[in-house]
Amino acid sequence: MGDDVAGEVAVAGDTLLKFMLGEGNVRGVVVRLEDSWREMQRRRHHDGAVRSLLGEMTAASALLAGSLKFDGTLVLQIQGDGPLRLAVAECQPDFGLRATAHAEAGAEAAPHLAALANAHGMGRCALTLDPRARKPGQTPYQGIVALTDDTGQSHTDLAAVLRQYLEKSEQIPSWVILAADDDRACGLLVQRMPDAGGGSAAGREKVDEDFARAMYLAATLGRAELLREAPEVLLRRLFWEESPRVFEPRTPHFHCTCSRARVADMLRMLGRDEVESVLKERGQVDVACEFCGAGYAFDLVDAAQLFKADIDQPPSPSHPQ
Ligand SMILES: [Zn+2]
């Protein structure tokens, strides 16, 4: 890392920048994940197409979290019907990130998203917003889109899926570009500011023009440059004529929200019979976190505690993580 930089000084490290362009009719987010992305791969390594998709999903989850006013867990999920079965990236309000994927052997060689996750046209991308303080009975917001466009053609990359999602489900015209390799996962999101223009036709027209110009400029950015350059350098290069205003940088980082208490909740939901049958067979119940690889073991004594607590107190509310 860092040895590929010649001339321009690229600021290393994990950075997320929110910005506004021109008169504030266009907003955006740019993210660069380095240490966090490498840490995720160190814990759960994936190759080729699976690694690229997971990196892009992780960058995308941070971009979306950066663009939404929302206090809770943002979950971006792809349910594949190709060699990729499932990929999940999560972003917390403080930009704590984690990701995991389940894929069949050979998935890493898929040439694009369509072959990887939409082999029969049944692949889906879901965005879930799970509020931090969820009220009892309140279900998380979820939006789901297919991995195909209006003409039934499979999208070949995640950025196209997200553009469609943001336009259709969120009704926010957007431009997205994503890229990931071994060392970095990066993304840029540019959006027409919702409700900008003051309601007049002329006002809306001006906003449309500003957004069209920003999108044109953003579309000149290629994946290689996105991976190579630091966020502030990218913004300066792409939008110098639009006088970008950059907000306080944020630092995305790897963070897994798993805990022994959550695994205990999960085992309680599984039920006493199920847990006891595993105990009888193996002497203890081993659960590994699919995101970070952390192991949690419950022996006979632990299991007795688990279900004793169940009787003593009402079960704690189930949690999706
Ligand atoms: Zn974990």
C-alpha cells in the first residue's frame, strides 16, 4: 500500500466525505476503505468476483448510510440465484462496517454480476434500514429490486442495480460508481438534492441542469482512478468547476456487532430441544460468527443458564444481527 503513489500525495486510510456542489442542488458521498476492507478479508477471505462484489457492497453500504438521515443499521443484501447464494454488507451509524458472503466453488471466476448472482433472472438486491431504537412490533424498512433492468436485461454490475434502486424506490436521481480490489473498496455517489428548486418550474429546471452536469462529470471517473486516488483529490479533479463544499470527514472502520449475548438469544430462539440434542451429540454447542469468524462455545452449564434465564425473565427481543 502507498508504494503506487507517484507525484500526487494520496492520503491513505479509510475516509468518507460528504459534499455538496454549486448552489447545493447536488449532494454526494465519496468513500475509500483500506484498513477496514483488508481486515474484513483477513477474517473471511474471498477471491475474484466474490471479493469484488463484497467490496463494492461494503463501499455502497457506507455511501448509502452517508446519504440517508437514518439512525440504525443499514443492511445491503444480494440474494443470488447463480454461484453466489448470499452476500451481506452492513453499516452502523458510526460507519462501523462488516460483510459476509456465501458462494459455491467457482463463483470467484464469474465474469460479472449477472453470471455471479442472476444466472436465472431471480437474483434480488435488498436494502434494509433497521432503526437503532426499534419499537416493539415495528418492522425494519426494506426495499427490494431485481438484478435486471426494465427490458429484462441482467445488470452486469452493482452500481447499475443501485442507480435503478435509488431512482425507482427512493425517487432520487443518482449516479453511482463502485470498485474494489485486494487493497481497497471505493465508491462515489452523486444525487439530485430532493425537494431542491423551491417548487417553481424554473427552479426545478436549474436543479435538473446542475445535476445533469454533475452526473456528466462523475461519469468521466473510471474504476482504476476511483481506486487510485484519495477522496479529496477525486472531488477536486472531478468537480473543481462546481466549487465542491466538503463536510467533516468520517472514518469508516471494521466493526462486528456479534456478541455472546446475541448468540445466546439465537440459541434460545432455536429452542431447548435443538440445543440439547447438539449437546448430547458433541458435548458443546459451537457457533461461529459468519461475519468476523469469532467463535462462541456453550457447554452444558452455559446451556442450562441459557434456558434458566428464559424461565426467570422474558426473552430479550430478537435482533437480526
Ligand atoms: Zn462477529
